[in-house]
Amino acid sequence: MKSTVLAAVFLFGSVLLFGAAQTAGPLDLEYREAAGRLIGAAMVDRGGYDKLAYLTTRIGNRLSGSSGLERAVAWVTAQMKADGLDNVRAQAVKVPHWVRGSESAQIVKPIQKPLNMLGLGRSVATPKGGITAPVVVVTDFDELDKLGAETVKGKIVLYDAPWQGYARTVLYRSSGASRAARLGAVASLVRSVTPRSIYSPHTGALGYDAALPMIPSAAITAEDAAWIHQMTAMGQEVQVHLQMDAEMLPDADSANVMGEIVGRERPDEVVVVGGHLDSWDVGQGAHDDGAGIVAAWRAVTLMKELGLKPRRTIRVVAWTNEENGTRGGNAYRDGLGADVGKHVAAIEMDEGAERPLGFAYSIVGLAKTDARMLKATATLREIARLLEAVGANSIETEGGETDIGPLMQAGVPGFGLSTVNEHYFDWHHTNADTFDKIDLQDFRKCIASLAVMAYVLADMPGRL
């Protein structure tokens, strides 16, 4: 195995050396050997893949408050210690505890037809015995408002919103229930937030407006949403029976898990890299976000195994409760207090483990045209040239992820690993987000990308 690793290190180191010779910048030259070693080790690594297999297959899905999440917290803590990371610890966090319960939906008029559905996270239950009501279909909020309370009252609102990218389309899932309740709807349904569907519903969190009634809400498949929409467009009334036993229990105990390589010169300055350990209660949470936390963890472990000890501390964090509360990210930031200013950068992987393209980053308060931002971008592009060998050399602005959001609001530069996203939203928040969807070579490239970016940011003489 050692000879294979050495061969890989030589191969990737050579690619980096000759690739950088024509367009070398200071950081390209200074870190090409370390980057070559990290990439070479990552591209033959099996340890990360095996850990992800255990997390997803043996432990499974990990919704906040569940026994699965707590088994994962205990396992990651023990394994980080076994890997020899420094200062391994679990930071206690209270998390929401929503339980799905039994649920079903079916069309009862004009025909009897079951609906493949998933209740939305944090949804309230239906009354005992369920709700049966006619469906009104809209494609956006403007169309809903034009219908008015006279048309919507007592109905189930279905948002058949076409895919316009995740950030825009997810609004119907997150706030659609309250928008419908404002006009008197008794429940809401949403077409699953995905560009493609093979009759699979996608769950996810909703948020209620505290000033409005809380009504039950669920996701249905794109195919069923289209069928209902077409039927109503043809003048046919469609009635749906919805039954949900969901409930919100008292907050549960959970934790962020972290381990470090303590910096050799500036141990109080930190580059944090990680992903979220929790997932939805369907599938295995493989791409979202088992792959993210294991890739970040493995990136730091490889530095340890290769004897690379940067100037600053590198800390890997498995954040808890990203999916339905973001308590982990907030607890991490709050725990730092005034020391948040000692965080040099925060990196999170939460776009799945498809082929990486590079990094998107933001520094809150700085416009893209700000001279400091332009200088930071130039520095990052020097670092990114070290990742040409794995095709992850893109640097874009307006990046970051949910768990590092509180750090970013405090002024810490935030990075998200960008991937091709060819299929991520096909599997996202579904029963299909399983380990078999992980491509080993793409996963290894993700590990390599995180390792190189985190290491250089932690070791380079100046701060970004």
C-alpha cells in the first residue's frame, strides 16, 4: 500500500509541478510539494469511503433528536480520537425534536388514487381522521394572492412551482404553508423541490409565521403535482385526503463534534472545515451531508498522517441540526465569544460529493469590487492552481454554507466547495440519498480539494 501511495504522490506532484511552471504565483510555488502529497494521498485513500459507508449503512439517517444522530455523535467522537486528532470533544447543543409519525395522502375525487408524499419537517399534524378538501393549484405566490381568500378558504393549496434553481424554488416549501393559511387554506402541498423526478417526494423544513395559523404541509411528487394541475386546468375538481400524525417534542440533547491539528506557530488562529452530521429521516443522508463531514474529517486526518502541521490550527467540525434548526452552527459561533476574530477561514462541504469544481467564497460586508476582495480573490486563485490536477481550480464569489453562516456574519471568510450538481437535487432529501450514489473517485477529489485549500489557508504567512 505504501508503494501505491508514494507512486500517487509522485504522479500528482509532477502534474502540479509542470502545470504550475507556466503560471506560477508565490503560493503555487511554495505549496506545490505539500499539495502534491495531499492530493496523492487522497486519490488512493480508502479510509474516508469506508467511514462514510459505516455512517450511512450501519447508522443510517440522522434527524435531530433521533437515536441515529446520537449514535453518529458517539461514533464520530470515538473515531476522531482513534485517528489521533488533537482536542477531540463534543460541544453540547439542544436541538429540535420533530417526529414524522404515520402519514398518507390520496386523491378521493374524481378518482381514487394514492399520492406518494412526505410531510415537511416541522409540520403540524392534521386533525384526527385527517383533512379532506378540494385542491386549488398555483404556480407562484402572485397567483395565490390573486385568487384571494374567497377562493382559497377551506381548500388545500398545491404549489406546482417549476424548478428555477434551489434558492428560488425552495421558498414555496419553506413559507408556502403560512402564505396559504393567511387566505384560509386548511393545508398545503408542494411539488417536490427538484429539477427531475422519478416519482420521488422530497422532504425539507418549513417555517411558520407565528402570527398565522399553522396548517399541515407535505411534499408530493412532480408527477402527481402535474396530474392534479392538468385536471384542474381542464375544469375538473380534485379532492385530496391528507392524514399526518407529526408532532414536535421537547428539545433533545445533541452535540457538535470537533477535532484538531494544533498549529505550530499560531495555535490560537483557526481554519475550520466541516459539514453537518444530521440528515433528514429518509434515505441515509449520504450526499446530504454524510459525504461532506467525512470528506472534511478525512482531509484533516490525511494531514496528520502525512506529518503536515500548519502554522495555524486546523479544526474539523461535524455540526449538528443543520436541516431543521441550524442550532449547531449558532452554538459553535456563540461558544467562541470574542475569539471569533481569531478564525481565519471557515470551509463547509454541503453540495454533495459529485465532481468538485472549486470553491465559492464570501466576506460579509465586502463587495466583489472592493480592493480587499479583489486581492483575496487573486490569492485564492493562486491556491486553486494547486487543484488543477483534480479539476477543482475554480474560484467564485458569493459562496458559503448554512453552518458557517454565523461565522460569516461575524466577518470570517466563508467557503463552500462547489460541485457539478448534476444529480444532487435528484436525491436531495429523499429515500434515494443512499451510499450507492457515492462515486469513489469524485469523493476522493472532494477530500483532496478540502485538504489543499484548508492546509494552505492555515499555513500561508498572512491571513486572507
